Amino acid sequence: MPLPFAEIHFALPLSRGYTYRVPDSLDTLAQVGCRALAPLGKRVATGFIVRRTDEIDFAPEKLRDILDVLDATPLFDAPRLELAQWIADYYLCGLGEVLRTMLPPGLEKESHQYVRLTREPAAEELARLENRAPRQAEIVRALMGKEGYKVRYLAKHLHYDGVRSGLQQLTQAGWVEISQQMQEANAQAQKKVFVEITAAGRLALKNEDKKDGKKIEKEKGKKEDDGNGKAIDRKLTAKQWEGLQLLAKRGEMLRALFLKRSGLGGPSLQALAQREFVRLFEREIDRNPYFVSSSSQPAMANKPEMATFVLNAEQAEAVQRVSAALTQQAFEVFLLHGITGSGKTQVYIETIRHALAQGKAAIMLVPEISLTPQAVARFQANFGNLIAVLHSHMSAGERYDAWRRVHRGEARVVIGARSAVFAPVKNLGLIVVDEEHEGSYKQADPAPRYHARDVSIVRAKMSRAVVLLGSATPSIESYTNAQRGKYTLLEMPNRIDNVPLPSVRILDMITWRKTAPDREGIFSRILHEKIGEKLAKQEQIILLQNRRGFAPLIRCVNCGFVRYCDACNMPMTYHKSRFSFNNFNKEDRGKRGNLLRCHYCNAYERAPDACPQCKGLDIIFKGIGTQKVELALKALFPQARVVRMDLDTTRGKLAHDRILRDFGEHKYDILLGTQMIAKGLDFHKVTLVGVVSADTGLLRPDFRAGERTFQLLTQVAGRAGRRNLPGEVIVQTYSPDDVCMVCAREHDFKNFYAHEVREREALRFPPFSRLALVLFRHRDNERIRGIAQDFAALLKKIGGPFRVFGPTPSPLERIQNEFRWQVLIKNDMEKDPSAHQTRATLDRVAQFFHKANRNRRVRMIVDIDPISML
């Protein structure tokens, strides 16, 4: 039965799709799950076909035709479309936004409006326009000397709500012209030229002799039949003869590699091709930043190696429980609570191996910062080229190639960060979520603002698969689910080979400051002495300071001036250098050093030599960043080899790998960094972990601040003493009696959980409620406050199984020149356990306000199950 219409969803914040006619020429191509080009307003955009139908509620002649279908086969099967619909419904976003997120970046193909001047105006003309229409003159000035801008970019750049109206008037007056231009997808298959020897080439080699290293032309000019009726001229130069010999031994080769190895030039190779001795052809190749090609490791190309690791009793028990669930092919969620160094990774490997043996596929999610080549290499050693890696530090082309390998069924184990949960694996059997407590699993911007751990559980339930959540410090929500019986709890309370946990010492910095001769010093006497002691023994040290830069702010001693970001009203952080001081030189200092940088909008400026307000020269650097700690280490321990690992030193694709590899080879004595050094690292010579300032996260206005601090301290402490050398941990804090410090000292998760869960139950915070945070942003503070007040008032008026708090200014009150107000919704889990009624009411009100304020440049963000209250 013909289905002449298609429902298409675009990657826009809309809750509904649009219906289009399907031309007869595209009928067989327009399959559900494919992308299609279709007109949307005045432009052309890429959308997703989610339904074919023969029923519509309006006249067919009112419909527009789809223009093209971009995929030969569907990108989404029915289970993944079902998952996408669940995400759109749960997180209150557009289905098209979800489908876009489920694909690798760079596949979008759409048209954009571009604007450019028809001519450069004379000064007198511009002055007259300035007097008559100053905002239109501002548009003209922005376009002068430029080839053109996207209209969307121009509106954002000028902060001009009425830019389209202004452009319309300028177009009518002949100042500018607007055109539609198609933007092609920037992630495409990469093709390389290969060369191979032909039958004629082999025959030419067969009939040639080589003597004394020189070519002998035998029977010069004579031609011979190649067996297919073609004559062969057997005359070869010495290099051509050697090149054909190389191809005869190696088979096909990359053209560039062949030219390099053979010493031939391009014209000589072309001559061989014209004589049909070789064949040149193109082939798609996979770009892979982690693995060597299967041709260089053929034994690993198709099947996993057998395990050589012997599990201990705790690991074996965990593997047996998960494997039994895999065998039964029934949905189940396991929470593996294993202390640092207990061998959780080997449990993951063995359970994945079991899934593969059953013909299933597996997804393993890890925090982005843990996705180092060293970590991936361990899985490669077990599963070879069955692995595909997906994360944001890869190029668009690399991610596209990995995604295609999974989609084709060539890769059956996917390792990746948050978005890898959407990988198009065939026959899913297992999803592993390592460090399940990590906040990086929650998407912040743009929509959908999903939590990869929770999406993993829903996807596994839809696929009758198994989920294995792992952590040394489980989230309060996950551990509560285990206590309530929703998850199966597995525990590994001992380290491998019964290696003891490191001793942890909490240092009261208030007491130390009162007696210290250098009250502004970074290191307490005890930490200072311990660092020196470990260096003398040629052992290694990890130091954590969870704040990058040199100092969080600069202050004038004379007048108290502090430089705030003009756009964000937040103190600008002083950066002495972008680089680690080991690799820092004067040239870099001139280009990248001594900057004030806003960590919220990335604005930067040269740090002043004198106070801009009073012209005084006495400027101090308040607070401690990783750069200040690094300089202090250089001064106190000049012989120590220190490497810094933070966002500033790890911007390159494999920068993490280089630093960690060098530290593992003991090219450095001290690894200093932010929270990215706290998880997953295993260096057997590390015997001391120092936390410079443990209070950084504890002071945040967030009910999870204590939980995050406990998790960070426990995780970083676990980096010490992981082999035969005992470990020590020293934590410097101004809150030594806080429960997170006390429990971290004892490695006591269960007591911390008991304390935290009592407080949350009293305040009805998760896991005893579900939250939604609605954030409003606009450049006009009064306008956005009024809109937030109206939103909260309407929610309260409608009512339901929830409470509404606010609106209140966001803790980050102004970012990028936009004021921020927020409304918190807390549901009653006794009346609405799944929060379905709460979300439905919130969705209706949000849709109403979105439509009412669409043209006022008001941004409203609905965050379901937020993990940050900032």
C-alpha cells in the first residue's frame, strides 16, 4: 500500500514534526530512519524521517515535497528510534535534537542565509544612514570589508533582536543582498589511492633479467601477448623493475607509500599504469587515532585473544553473576562497588568477553578524561580490531569512520564517552558504565540534556540487555537503588593481592596558618617534608589542585580593585602561561603568558602592570591555581621534574597520552593537575598523593557539593600505593571536621552514604524526589526576571504533585552579557513516583512560554534531573 507522506523532525527545539509529500522518484528511498532534505521556512534543512503514512488532516496540496534523501540505508533502526522518542519525552526536547545527537558530528547538510553588501558605501552615505537609522548603519559597518556573514551569526554578533527587520529594509534600499547557500556535510569517507601489480606487470617481471645491479634490455622492442590479446612492451627502467618487484612481494600499497619505498616519481608510476603493468584505484580507509592497521597486526584483526589474567575470588564472583544474567538474556542492572585498585577493569573485560562469546555486542562508557590510549590499549589487547572508540577529542572524520564500522557490524565493542551510549551496535548484550557517579555523563548544552547512565539503563531494558555500573564511590542515587533492590549490588572491598589502602592524613590549615612562618605558603610543613622524602627515594608523587590558572583573581592592595569580566561579572583568572613551565620559553611568554582570562566566556586580555583604577603598582594574586603550585614546586624542589596536567596543557588530541606516558616512564617525578588526574591512573611508583586545597568544591552552592568532594578525595587517594610500595595521602583543608573529610580519611563510603542520605531525606532532595531546573537567559535583567516570575506563577496556579521554588537569580548571575534566573521544581515521589505528571505539566507550560517569547531572544532551558544547580 503506498504511503505518500512522511513525518520529518528537524534538529530544532520543537515538540512536533512536519508532514511532507514524498515524490514518486524518492518513494523507495524515503525509508524510516533516513535523513532527508526538505524546505523549512525560507531555507533547506536536514531532517529525519520517523514515519511514513497515508493519512493527513489537511489538503495534500498544502504540503511541500521533500527534496532529497541523503542515505541509501536507514541510519536508525526501530529500537534506536524508540530510544530517541523516550529521550525526547523524558527530557522535554525535540525528537530531531535527539536524533542529531545520536549521529556523529559533521553529517549535517543544510542551507544558510548569507548577507553581504552590494557595494562599499561612501562616508557621506553612511553618515546619512547613521542619522536616519543607527541600527541599520551598525549592520552596514559590520559588513564593510567582509565577504559576508551568516544572518544568524550577524544577529548574535551585534546583539540586535531586530536584525532581520533591519536587513529587510536594507535589502529594499539596495544596501545589501541576502542569498541561500547550501552547507555540505564536513564528515565524509576518506579515500586514498592504492597501487597494485597486474598480470601484465608480473609477466614483464618474469621475462626480465637483472645483472650486476643494472637493467639488461633483452629482446629490446619485442612485444609479447599477455594472454588476453594485449601486447606488452617489456622495456623497464631499473627503478620501475624494482618497484614492480616490491608490488609483487607486498601486493597492493598506498600510492604515497609505494613512491616513497620504491624511489619512483609520479611520472614513472603513471607510465607503468599507462602500459597496464600496474593499476591505480581509490579505496575508502578508516581514520583511527588509537589502533595500528589490521594489516600490521593480522592476528588481532578478527578475534579476541584468550585471557591470561587470573581473577581473584571477588572478581570471579562478580563476573559469574553478570555472566549468568547475560546467559539468561534478561534485563538486569548491577552496581559494582569496588574500592580503588580492586580490579574492576578486569571484571569489565571478562564480562564483555562473555557477551561476545554469546554473539552479543557491548558498549563501555568511561568519563572523557579517562579515555587515554593507555586505557584503550588494554581493551585492544583483549579484543583487537573488534573495538571502536568514540569521543569528542577525535576529529569529525575519525568519529564518522568509527561510527560506520559499528553500523556495519564490523566493530562489536564500543568504548567511548557520554555519546557512545547511542552507538548503532547490532544485537546489544551489555552496557558497562565505569565511574558511574561522574557528572560528565550528564549533557549540559545543547539539548538533549540527557544522563548517559540513565539512558544506558533504558536502552538495555528495551534490548533485554545487562547493565554493569562500576565505581569506588557510587552516586547516592545508584547506591539507594541498590539498597531498594532495583539494582543488584556486587562488592569488591579489597585491593588486588590484598595491597593495603594508603593511609590518609587530614591537615587543618587554620591551625597551620596560625603558627607557620610563611602564612602565604602553599604547602604545609608536613606535605613539604613528605614531597622531599619521596623525591629522595626516587618515588613518584601526584598533587591535586582542582583549579587551573595561576590565581583566581588579582587585587590592588591600595584600592582593592578586582578585575571582573565585562560580560560575566565574574573575577578574571590570572594565567601566567598556557604551557607547563618545563616547556615554557620567552617566545611563548610573549604570545600566551600573563593573561587575565574568564573561565565562563573565554574572554581574555593582557594582565595590567599597574592598577587600572588607582595606577598603583602593588597588585597581588589571590588564591591558588595549578600554575602557582607548579612555580612553588620549582622553587622548593629545583631538581624535581614536574609536569602539569590541566585543560591548558591538554588541548591537543593526544596530549593526555603524552603526559601520562612520560610520567609512567618516570620522565617526571611529580604529576600536578586538576581532577583529570584523580581517576583511573595506575602508576606503581606513586607513593604520595597530596591535595593542595580540598575545599575548592566544598564551598559551591549545591546540595551535591559534599558528595562530589568525598568522591574526588577518595578517587585521588586511590592513586597511591597500588603495588608493593605503601602509599600515603595528605589532604590540606580548612574544613577538617566535615563529614566528607572524616569519611575520606577512613575510606568509609558506607558511613558517608548513611550521613548524606539522612540529610537528603530530611530536605526531600534526590533520591527522595526528582528535580527539574528551568533557566531563563536574556540581556535585559528586568524582562527576564518578569518572564521567570510569570512562569513560576503559572506553574503554581496549575498545581500538581510538585513544589515550585523561585524564581531566584542563578548563582552565576550573568554570563556572556545575559542575566540568568532560575526556577526549581521538586516533585512529590509518593504521589508521582516516575515524575510523569510533573514533566507533563512542565512541558505544557514550557511550550506555551517558548512560543510566546520566540521572537524576543529569550532563552529558556529545561534541565530534567540536573546535576548542577549553577
